[in-house]
Amino acid sequence: MTIKVCVSGADGSMGSLVVKNILKDPELKLVGAITMKSSPNIGKDAGDVVGLEQIGVKLVDNSNLDTYLDEIKSDIYVDFTIAEALQENIKDVLKNRIGFVIGTTGISDDLIKYITNQTKEQNISGIIAPNMAIGVNVFFKMAQTLTNYLQGFDIEIIEAHHNRKRDAPSGTALKAATLIAEELNKDIDKIGKFGRKRGPEKREIGEIGVHAIRAGDIVGEHTIIYAGAGERLELTHRAHSRQCFAEGAVAAIKYIDKNKNQGKLFDMFDVLSLK
């Protein structure tokens, strides 16, 4: 049976690529496409917007999202927007008991807690993942392993993205830092050092440095440095294009549809059997 999908942020750099991948996948059907109120693409066919043939699905804003979701009857809601838009939209998604895949970053802990509780209460299934690329999730897994083997090494994370990215550090860098801290039985909010100021500032023992670069059209690059006495080991993931993220999103859509009505929030480790 075809999986019916609604994409929010459908004309954004990431959302439009997800739409294109959905339209090319015989197991998926795009039934809804949402954009921001100021978008010049409102009313345009989603197929036209992503450079493919028309499909009869026009882009709409989220003014009447509750009614729109009820009308299109999507199986899965996909969100690649910004945190403020997600906070507004997710309430209607949960109200309509729709499984979801969220790739939006910069989400507050309070919003994640709300989504987690509502997912359980509504007995639906969803995924929140700052990075859905297969390679970067293996990168996360390797970081956990290396952290256990390199006890006592200084750890620094450096991430680089295009100059239009709004949040810093990236959700991927924050996820990596959090996983590393958990392996050390520490709280990232207590040992994380997010950037360093000019002037004297001694590195504290056990801290995890996290640093952000914003420049040009860098798709995404993350490096974890493990530095010990006389040696260092670097673990790096580079995204050459956003296609790797889109393919991961498609895998997540299919996973959530297969594991619907679980009352649980999953992650890409579940999708890729990395746990």
C-alpha cells in the first residue's frame, strides 16, 4: 500500500529535495505540501516547484493546518522548517494523530518533551533526528565507541555549514556532543564549552569543546578531535550534497509507517539498526 506523505517546508532547500525523492519513490505518494505564509510558491504545483511534472498538489501555508491535515489524510507528516514553525505546526499534527518525521533543528528541550509526551498519549509514532544521513549516524555510533577507548583524551568538535544556517551549533554537533557526554556519564550542559572568547581562557579538564563555522555554501562537515599526549585521532563526516539527508528521510518515513501506533519517539539508530 502506498504511504501518503505531507511535507512542511516543501519549497525549502531540504524540504524540496525530500519532495523530489518522494515523487520518485513508488512506495510513497505526496498528498500535502506546506510552506511559509510569505512564500512566492503558494498556490503552485509541488511538482513544478521541484522541477518535475505536475502532480495536482499545490503548496499552501499553515493558516488552517488542522483542517488541511484532516482533508488530505496523510499517513506521515515530514517537517524541514525552523523551530518556530515546528512549534506551531506540531500541535495540529499530534491532534490529528499523524506519524511524523522531524528533521528541523534548533528545537528546545521543552518542545521535545512536549512532543514525546503527546506521542505516547496519542499512541502514535515519530522520529526526531538532527541529521538523517546514513553515514553521519554511523559517525555517531563510532564516536560512542571511540570515547570508550580513548578515556582521558581531550575532545573537541568542529562543525561547518553554509552562511544561511540559523542555529549554532548544528543539531548534528550537539547530538554528537551529547552522545559523547553520556558515554562519559556526564551532562553536556555542564561540561560543554560552546566556543571560546578572545583572551586567557584555560581549558578545563574533561570539557567538550563545540565550535561552529558559517561560510559560503558548505553543505555540512563535522569533525571530532580526540587529542592525547603526542597523538590525536580525528573522526570526520562530510556531506557532499543534501541527497544523503533526503535518502535518510525517506528511510525514516517508511520505518515510521511500518512501526505506527507505538506511542514512541524513535531515532535514526532505530531506523538503521545501530542500537
